[in-house]
Amino acid sequence: YRDIVNAVIHGVTAADKAGAFRHAGMLVLWAGLTGLAMALARSVTTLVSEAQAQVVTDKVSDMIHAKSVAVDLEYYENSRYYDVLHRAQQEAPYRPTRIVNDLVNVGQSAITVAAIAGLLISLHWIVGVIIIGAAVPGALVRMRFSGRLYRWQRERTMADRQSWYLHWLLTDGTRAKEIRLFDLGALFMGWFRDLRKVLRRERLRITMKRSAADLGAGAGATVAVFGTFAYIAYRTIYGTISVGGMVMYYQAFQTGLSALQSMLTGLAGLYEDNLFLTYFYDFLALKPKLVEPAQPKHVGHPLQEGVVFHNVSFRYPETERTALADISLAIRPGEVAALVGANGSGKTTLVKLLCRLYDPQAGCVTMDGVDLREMSRDELRRHISVIFQDFSQYQLTARQNIWIGNTHLDPGDASVEAAARESGAHDVLSGLRKGYETMLGKWFEDGEELSIGEWQKVALARAFVRDSDIIVLDEPTSALDPLAEWKIFTRIRELAQERAVVLISHRFSTVHTADRIHILDQGRIIESGSHAELMRLGGVYAQMYEVQARAYRADEQVVD
């Protein structure tokens, strides 16, 4: 620009106007081509930046998903894990992209600073000092308050999660009925607003302090800028710099200051992003506590001896109450073993140990004589199929809902529909608009909702489709009508001819058909035997059975 201005000024007084115009025109053309090249570079940079942002975000999400699946179930029963997960989910998706962008920005700005530094120092060495003094305070302010925000966010994660939870309650369809019937909307909205108000006020306080510090840094930079402009004007007036030189130095100073500020802001951004990415690193650093054996032992199919609990005791982490105490029992192929007891007696905990979702603190669990800790988890879980009482309702197609019980099959395998027939789900699913290709649930387009009993049949089909040696059914018919329940247990008896079945139920109409019944109370097995043996014993089982039987007889008398 200096050369263009000087060429124009020279052309005004030049005798060869045409030559002067050609010279100025060439300079303008060169400046235009340079500007076009820079615009093209910016467009390419934007395209590349957007593309890599998508790739990095998806990669980070994949890493979070992989770690979430890999960590033990124990983590999901600890609130601190949810804090770590929440912070990682909040920061990890975009911080890596910002690091890449900041690195590019720092590199570009550094080149600009290096290119202009010599020119500005030729004006006076003090100009370089002034630029540094004007740019550095802003970067230091950002770094200082990044640390404050990081510490505040770490301290307030729980409150932020609570507000998120309330938001989820208010917007989730599965809670919609109760929220309306109990008129909870206004209550939850009030709680949400109160939490957000506190969080907003605390964060605003940090922001206000940063703004005040930024104002001070900005004021110093402004004084430095206009002081330098005054010095350049002084040099021009006294003739030591031409008018074109004055324009050049003005632009060079502005460009240099802007580039240095951009470079330092990028460095401060790198510090901030790396600081907040420690949330992501903390999450990735979580280690599974259930260690895979270096040389896993294998168990044949089908099982010969079944599963045996040898004096097993277990207590959940960070609790004082013993969940299981000195449990010894056998689950044999070809048998139905029922677990009966009050809520909290240890039935589901026993199943979790059977699936090796936890390891016992004392004793061991063996499968055909092999300690579960000596088997690979993948092989162990291929031997077991489970439906828990709180079974999942996947917003997938009907076919996928069953097929995911055995993903080694092709989704179109005949076993999928065969499992649905066994569970009683076939008539329901085949009658849907698109049959087995119908989307279940209402989250996605053309989805159809099932009743809870129909969902339970789908979950049973998911358990049946896996060619496993052990089937664990935790309250498998709690939502089914009596006829459907009878059909299911008829099928369970058939399954038990080839496999071991573990049944958890409060319904003695089904429990009494089991080959072996174990009564649990406060984590201990207090009675074991067949229905006939336990009735003759006249203990807890007999009393519980008689209570339900009297209720049925009373109902029959009312009907009569």
C-alpha cells in the first residue's frame, strides 16, 4: 500500500502520466492478486477446519462410547463417575477442534509477526516493545480466568447435573404421564430455575471480573496504539517518513499488533483447552476393576456341571451392608433354579456375580469347574442370557430389538422370529404396520408403541434368541396376563431340558414348578429344596406360599 500511495503521488507530478498509471496499475493488480490468494486460502482453511472438526468430534464421541462400555457396572452405581462423565461430555467434543484451530492460528499469526517485526523495528526498536506490552496483558487475563472457570466448573458439576436431570424429566416422554397427573411440571420447573439462577449468578460473577481485567488490559493497549500513531505522525510531519511510509507504518503496526494479539490469544486458548481437556483425560484414565486374564481358560458348550457358588460373600463398593454372605449353591444344566426373597435380599446381586458384572470379595463362582475370573468376559457372556426386571425398551425396529440378543446371527435369520414365537411376541409384532421392520417406540418416524406386557415379550425373545447354556429370568412375567405367563413357563420348562434356568419371581404360582428353590434373606440362603421339600419343612417358604395361596382362595370365594 505504501508503494501504491507513493506511485500515485509521484504520478500527480510526473510528465509521463501513462507510464505512471501503468506502474500504479501493476501495483494495484499485484495487491489484488495477493488479496484474492488470501481469500482463497481462507476459504480452503474454513473447509478443512469444518471437515476436521466433524471428524474429531465423531472420534471423541467414539472414544467416550468405548470407555463407557468398557468400565465396570460399579462405576454406574457411583455419583462421582457421573460427574466425570458429564464433564467429559461437556468439554471433549469441541476442545480438540479448538486446539487444532488455535495451532493453525498461532502458526499463521507467528508468520505475520515475523514478517512485520523487521519493518517495525526499522521505525524504532521501542515500537516492538510497545506491541508486546499492548498484547501480552490480554492473554494473561484469559489464562488467569480460564483457571478460575475450570475450578468453578469442577466444583459445580453436581449442581449442573441436577439441573440437566430436571430438564430431562420435563422433556422425556416416559415421565410425561406422572408429571401431568401429579402436576409436577411447575415444581420441577421451579427447581430447575433456582439451580440455573445460582449457577448463572456464580458464572456471571467470574465473567464480570474477567471483563474488568480485560478492560484494564484493553485500555493499556489503546494508549500504546495511539501513542505509536502519534510518533509516526511526528516523524512524517518532520519529513523523516514519506506520506506513503506513514500509511505503511500505520498499517504495519495495526497488522503486527493484531497478529501478535491473535498469536497470544491462540496460545492462551491452547492453555485453556488443554486445561479443560483434563476432564476428558480423567474419563479416559478410568480403569476397569474386573481384570481380563492373561491366558483365559475355556469352557465347552453345552455345560456339563453348570455354575457353582463356593462360599461367596459380596458387599457393594462404598457401602457397609453385606449384600451376600457365604452363599453356596449349584445351578445345574437341565434344571430350573428359583431364587425367592424379599426386596433387597440379594437375588439380583447373585445374578450380577453370575454374569461377572462384579467379582466377589470372598469365595468364587465357577462354570464347569473354571473360576469365572479365569474366563474371558466375552466367552462367559456367550454362555449366559439374561432378562432383568428393568429390561430395556430399545427405540429400534422389532427385528433389531430381538436380534441384538445374539448379534452373531444375521438380522434376517429365522431364529429371530422363532424366538418371538417362543416368547409370545410374534402375533403382536407380525400385526404391526411393517411387521418386524416396524420401529418400536415413539422417538422416531412411524414408530409404534407397545404395552409394557408386549415389551416384556420382546425382551424375553431377546433372551431366547441367544444360544446360551444358562438363561436368567428376573421377574420375566411381571407384566404378563395369566395365560401368557403359563405359556412362558411351559416354554421355560422345555428350555430347561437343554439348559440351566435361573428364575427370580415373587409369584409362587410359577416358582413352585422349579426343580430347586433357594430362599434368600438379608444376603443369606436360609432354605433350599424342591417345593414339596420346603412345604414339608414348614419354614419361611411355606409361610410365604400359604399367604399367596390364601389370597387366591379368598379371591375365588369372592367370585363365587
